[in-house]
Amino acid sequence: MKDLRDEGKTVFLHCAYAQTRTPVVAAAYGALITGSAPEDALRRVSAVLPTADPRPSIVAALRAMAE
């Protein structure tokens, strides 16, 4: 995704409900480009996606990204 954005392309992230995977993928990308902690990025994403409810296993994978 970052490579495409670096080329100036628009990238759409789509999911039927934006509850599990979408918020985590958005948070991972947000953490990557801002240098923030993945959990902080997930909090920011969840603030605009109030129905976000990612599975604990996916959140654990997001946390592992920071290690």
C-alpha cells in the first residue's frame, strides 16, 4: 500500500463492515507512515470507526509489529 501511495496513487481499503480487519490494516498503515505506536494508531482509527471491534488475535499481531 505504501508503495502505491508513494507513487501518488489512491488506495481504497474496503470491507463489508469495517469491524475487524479494516481497522487493524488502517492502524498498521497509520503507524507505519506516522511512526506512532500501532496501538495509538488503532485508537485513532477506532475513534472514527465506532463499530470497530478487532479480534484479540489480530490486535496481538498489530502489537507484534512494534517489536
